[in-house]
Amino acid sequence: MPKGKRPKNVGFGITPPSETCDDPKCPFHGDVRVRGLFLKGVVVSDKMQRTVVVQREYLQYIPKYERYMRKRSRVFAHNPPCINAKEGDIVLIGETRPLARNVSFVVLQKLGRVKTPGKP
Ligand SMILES: [Zn+2]
């Protein structure tokens, strides 16, 4: 896609970033489509090229103890240059086709920051 072209509308009420990029794996300027799951999490690593690790924390009910257990899971997500999420960013990610061996999500939006990066 040529540079400077208007960003695609990915729908779901997500506003495209003000910057542009020429990444073919970008949901706004490339050719990936977002469908399926949407997840929210914290970026715990941005050391890979254009890929971040997003960690989610959730509660799972354990009937035997009638209590909730805190669980976490890590998801790899593609990080297009126009969004450029950094460690400590709270991000919204959306499911796409597989972009790499273990990447099938893409960062759609930055929602904020956590106070202590690495310890969400
Ligand atoms: Zn882009």
C-alpha cells in the first residue's frame, strides 16, 4: 500500500492512529483484517522486532475452595510502527490471521500506561 494513503477503517469503533506506516501486517495501512477475539492486556516485552508480549490477568473460580484464583496468560501480538507500543502500555489487541508461527493478534490501540512496567 502506498505511503500517505488514508488508513483503513477496521471498524469496532477503533480510531486509526495519526501516524502512517507501510507495514503489510498493519490493520490500518496493511492487508490484515481483524476478526474474532478482542483482548486487553499490558505489554511486558517489546524486545522483538514489531512484536510485543501482552500479559493478561484474570480470575478463575475454583468451586472446591469457593474462591477465585488469579491467573495470567501471555499473548504475542504484532506491533505495527504506526502504533509502536512500549513496555508498560495497556493495549487493546484483536485477533487476525496467523502473522507468524505464534503471532495471531495485532495491537489496535494504546489505552494507557501502568505505573510499574514489568509488574502489571
Ligand atoms: Zn500502520
